[in-house]
Amino acid sequence: MNMWNAFSQVLAKYAVLFHSAIHIVDHNGIILCSHNDMLLGESFLREPEKYCNTMLKQPIHPDTYLFCTELFEQQNVKYYLINEEKTPNQISVNSEAIKIALSCFLNMPQTETGEEQNLQLINKQQDIIDILLHANIKQAEVQAMLQLYEIDDSRLRIAIVIELDFQSNRYFNININLGYQPVLEKIRSEILETVRSNRYFNTQDIYGFYGTNEIVVLKSFIPTADLTRIYLALDHICNTLLNNLSRFSLLKVKLAYGNIYSDIIMAKESYSEAKQIISIGKVEHFEDDFYSIDTIMIDSICKCLHPHIIYKILIPYIKMLSDGTGEHLYDFLTCSETFVDCCMSFTRASKISSIHRNTYNKRLLKIKELTALDPITNFKDALIIKLINVYIRQNPDFLDVNQMR
């Protein structure tokens, strides 16, 4: 497919979408491409340069409006896009969307092999990822891309983030640039192809690199009222991704997904949530490769605590326990957290930590004496104890937590 044939298909698609007539003319106003092939070669608008980015009424049909904008310049010849619509309200916005869609074909090769078509598909997916995760998302640009690539924006979307950490040995270190850039790009391409070939992905799923060592998959699902089924499916999909990527021996993966959204514009939010889950999971579960919210639920709750809870409850209790010196903080907190994790069972906690149950009892009584917190008989106090421990590990600048690990 050459560039002009691609232009013709795009114009035909948007003419139906916007109920408009769309043409591409040269600097003399001669129609070179149109949604209607019968109009090719006709003179439409003389000296279109004068009317760039201006809306005017159609001379022959006064009830129709025109909007002209410069499309591209090739070999010192300028080409213009002209959009005809019955109403003036959205004509400039629609014209910009069409222009964005057409711009994707400006550098298209004249012929495509099977390998080139596959590369084009990957590049298209990459374009959508870059636009959707950009800091300043433009609605018109997104809609143009979705229409151009026939992406269904009515589907539910969720971002799966795959962080890639290339390990090194005495013979190989991918993180050091020694001039083997083609080899590095080949490895990254193979990893992306492995992700793309997952049996549970379909043509509506979007994937690509975001940054150097991070792959983002925007997984699509048919809208349903029962979101629990989607989350169960996502856990299975993520596990298959990890299994497929395990063949790369020097690759360490961290994977998580965000929330489900019905608007594809919110993909950025889902991406941010997945990144946050990974950052939370790394604190206490660094050796894990898949961070699911059900395995780091307490950690996630603690990360999102209201400032009132932190400054009115957690920090005052930490100060009471440390008494300004931090002398007994380590013993108190590790002992109390193990006790809480063992469902307030002295026998289980003593067995796990190899600390005598009488010692446990004395330390917990000391905690009660200093703070009035009683995790033995009060579940709320036990929860506060757990949150204090997690908060300190998540905020290493607050206290020296290296000794607590």
C-alpha cells in the first residue's frame, strides 16, 4: 500500500465518522486525494494557502463550511487538507484529528514485506502507548489514533507493567554500553515479541516499551458487571507472562497491574497504580516477581494512609516506644509484629522467632505500659502495631531500618 492509497482509506473512514467531505489538494487547489474518487483532478479551492486555519462558507453551497489546514510539504510543494461539514462547531477539531491520522503515513514505505508489516504493527502499538501515557494527553490526538488503528475505545482497559532488570555475570552486562547496541536492541525486541505472543492477547490489546527497560501492556476486556472474573483472569495472564519470560536467563522481572477503567484515556492512571504497587512490593517482597494487591494489601493500605493517621497516631506511638533514643524500638516492634502475624498466638510466635513466650509476654506488657496499646486483647491495637512496622520499613529516612530486616 503506498502513501496515497493509505490517505484515501483514512479520508473515507473519517468522512463517514464526521459526516463530511474531505480532500487533499496541492498549492493550486487541485484535488489529489479525496473520500470520493470521482472528484480527483478537479479544481476545488484556488490558492488554499490564503485560507490556512480559517473557516469559511462553501461558495457553491452556502450551508456548508470549509476548513483548510496545511498537511505537509514535499519537494518544495505544499499540500493542504480541506474538510467540508454542515455545522461549524467541531470542524476545526475534526480537521486536526484527520491531520494527525494522515501524518502517520507520511513516511510509509512504498512496498511492505511480511516482516515490515509486523514492524509497522509494533510501531503503531508503540505510538499509542507513547500518546496514552504522555503527561499532557490530547483528546483529539487520542481519538484520531484509535480511529486510525481501529482500536475499540468502548472496552475496559487495564495497564500491566513489566519492569526489566538485566542481570550481569563475569562475561556479560547489558547495562554497560560497549558498542553492541544492535545486540541489545535484538534482545529487547525478542522480549517484546515474547510478551506480544501471549496466547491470551488479542488484536485490541496494546503493548510497547515505555522507557528503556519497561514494557506496558494495555489489556482489553469486553465490558462486564462482574469485575472479579477479570481480576482472576489477570492473575492467570500475568503468571503466563512470567513463565514465558523465564527463558531469558539474565532477566529479572517485576510485574504488576493497576485498576480497570472504562475510558482508555485513564490508562495513564492504571499505569501509575501498577508502578506504585511494584514500588510498594519491592520494600518487603523484593525477591518476588509478581506483585498482586492481595499479597501486599497491608503494605498498600499503609502507603496510602491519611496524614492524620500518620501524624496523630503512628508517629506519636513510635516516639513513645523509642523514648527519644530508639534503644528498645527494634526489640519491641519485631516482637510485636511477629505476634500479630501469628494471629496473636504466643506459641506460634515463639516457635517462629525462637524467643521464649515469657519474653514475648514481657515485651508486649512493656508496649502496653509505654503506649497503652494492647495487641493481646484488642484487634485495633494489633492493627496499629502492624501499620507502625510497615510504615517504618516504607520510610527508611524516618528511622534506621537496616537493622530491622
